[in-house]
Amino acid sequence: MELKDLGEFGLIKRLLAGQTRAAGVIVPPGDDAAVLEVTAGQRMVLTCDCMVEDVHFLAKAQGYDVGYKLLASNISDIAAMGGMPRYAVVTLVAPVTTSVAWLDDLYAGLRACALEYGVAIVGGDTSRGEKIMLSVALLGEVTPGRELLRSSAQPGDLVCVTGPLGGSAAGLEIVLGHVHPPEHLVREALACHYRPRPQVAAGLLMASLGARCANDISDGLASEAHEIALASAVAIEIDSASVPQTAATRFIAQAVGKDPLDFAFYGGEDYELLFTVPEQTWPAVQAALPAACAVGLVRAGHGVFVRRGESLLPLARGYTHFR
């Protein structure tokens, strides 16, 4: 058996088999981030994420863009838990031929994102390698009892997202040279791809207003919906007509002969939040988060389904690493 036979989630399950929960661990592996009780009444949120050259970014990418997105992706995990990001350490692996100017640019992007979201970069490590590989470990804080967990969705909840989806995938089509839209659409799509906006404020508001669970949309709406459905032992139904998308995303998808919804379901790296909320709580959440949209329902059962007109069809999970 090889790694490609296991896939990402099979590998994670195998690596965690037999692991016992240590004292102070409130939320163990299996969510966007771990939750740890440091002292009575004080809980920390811990996550890590990596980016690898030719897997997450192209060699021609600007260092600033890579650095900004690297930290933003970690911040999004903290946001999905209803937490506030605080402290980061950064690991850099790079070939000896790497441009020092590119590395300066990389850390300028990291620092810009850190400043914007109130994160302090407090250390890290460096090493030599064949390709550029980057990793961030990020520590945050969360109010006890307000953690947003994947396992908390309940039948009857509304399924919602904090904003438009598919924009990063549309931007990637421009980066790859597959489409050359008007300049204003180029700016909009590339901003989605290179400057994702982690929804920290939205996560904090949702947690305070009674949202049940959340997941950050890093691998596409389909994959994140499956994670919630599996963790909560429920079925999720998504109405395709309700999924929000920008004009730029729709234009670019159609220009390359793709269904715009495929960008939302499978494109990934939007870093909006997918969350569930009791129906009676939705008006308060919607008033506080005007960009949020209800896109479906949680039902009893298993799996994820998409409604297109009169048809209700199973929704494939989408991207996973190693497969």
C-alpha cells in the first residue's frame, strides 16, 4: 500500500490511531484547530499549516503574495473556531539559490498580514531543501463555551457561508494564463486568490450570537460540508441557486468553459467560513453579517447533497492531498 492509496484523510486517521487525549486538551485532532485549557477559564487555540512550491504556489509567484496567504490560511483556521489569533512561529525551507530579495518580500507579506490581524510573529526555524517549503504554527484564544466545532451541527440548522465563493479558483485561471478578462475583473479575481480575507470578526460574532459550528473553506465548499456532515453525523443539503458568487467568478468560469459552481464546490482557498445556525438565530446573525448567505439545511441522515432545480444529487467530496 502506498500513500496515494490512503489519501489525506486516511493518512490522518492512521497516524492518530491509538493516540490518547492528554490532560487539558478540550478539542483533539479532527477540527480546524485544537483547543487547549491552559488555566481554569482560559483556553488557547493551536493550528499549523504549510505551503509548498509547485503544490500551493508557483515558482514565479511574488514573495509578498505567498507570505500574506501563508499566514492568512492559518488565521482562517483560528477564525473557524470562533477564536482570536495571537502568536505565530514560521518555518522556512529553501534552496541555497533562492533570491534574498524574494525572501525579503515573503516576510514583508507575512508581516503585513500579521499587522492587519493583530498577530505577533515570535520565532521560527530555517533549513535548506530542494524546494521552498513554508509552515506557520499559530496560537490564538477562544472564550470557553463559545468554540465553533465541526461536530455541533444539528438537524434543522441553516447552512450558511460568510461571503462569495469560487473567487480564488477564478484568480488561479488568470495566473495560469487560461483567460484574459477585462482589467477590473482581473483585479477582483487576483485579490481573491492572493489576498484572502480570514473571517476573524465574523467568527467571533457568530460564536457570540449562537452559531453552532464552523469550518473554513480551504478545500472548497463540498469538502468542508462533508467534514461537518461526518463530524456531526448529519446530512447536509445545499441549494446551488443560493451559493453566492461574484460577477468576476462567473465571467471567468464561463470563459474557460467551466461551471461557476464547480469553482465554489471544488476550487478551494476562499477562506470564507461555512457555518450552521439555528433557524431562529439566523436573523440576528444576518443583521450582524450582511454578506452572509444561507445556502442550505442540515437534515437527519448522512452525506452531502446538492439541489439543482428539482433534482437532489449526492455531492462529491472534492480535493484531498495525495490523491
